[in-house]
Amino acid sequence: MAIAGKNGKVAIASISKVVGIKNWSLELSLETLETTALGDDWKNYISGLKEWTASSEGDYEVPADTEGQAALQDAFLKGTTVTVKMYVDEKNYYSGEAYISSLSIEDPVDDVVSISIEFTGTGALSFQKGE
């Protein structure tokens, strides 16, 4: 069954929702290490290390307190990690510890101010299936 994107959200630590976020994306990857030997007719591989990155975009909110976008900006400036949760709907989400590897703010004259955030995971990513 398809899931409507309108029910997704990004949350960090104890903050239930980062305001202004309009979308997020997640990329998981696995290194494959070649083990092909002389005389093999086909290449052979074993699995290596896994990694994950994520990004989100939305409308910029003035960081007036320590929640939401302000907490992300603070983590970027201090070089600390955040626990990020990326919800696909009300109950199901991916969760992991990440550094804010990029934070971009765009202020066009003819549109709203926007924010773009890149996360680089450190350690495992988990999927929490809501019941």
C-alpha cells in the first residue's frame, strides 16, 4: 500500500517535529569488496561497511530558541551530533546519530527563505516499525 508523504516529518532528540521541513531523503549504501581470484570466470564479492546520509529542505524559521532548526544550527556550529528521526508516516521512522555535514540557507528576493540540511550518519541506522 502506498503511503502519502504529507504525514512524514523530521524530529531530533526530544523535539517531536522540526518546523518548516517540507521533505527529506535518505540514502543507505554498502561497500562491496571484490574477492575474485585468478582462474575465476565470474567476479566475487563480500560485504564491507555500511553508511547512511540524509538531507532535508524546507522554509527557514528564525532560530529563536533551542528547538528544531535552532538545535540543528547549533549542532552544526559546535560540531556535535544529533539523534535524527525521519518519519515516513505517523508511526514508522528511521533513526540514527548524525553530524550536520552541511547547512545552507537561501534568501531570494522573490520567494521565502529556505533551509537545506545534510546529515552524515555515525553508527548504525535503525528502522522503528510502529504498531
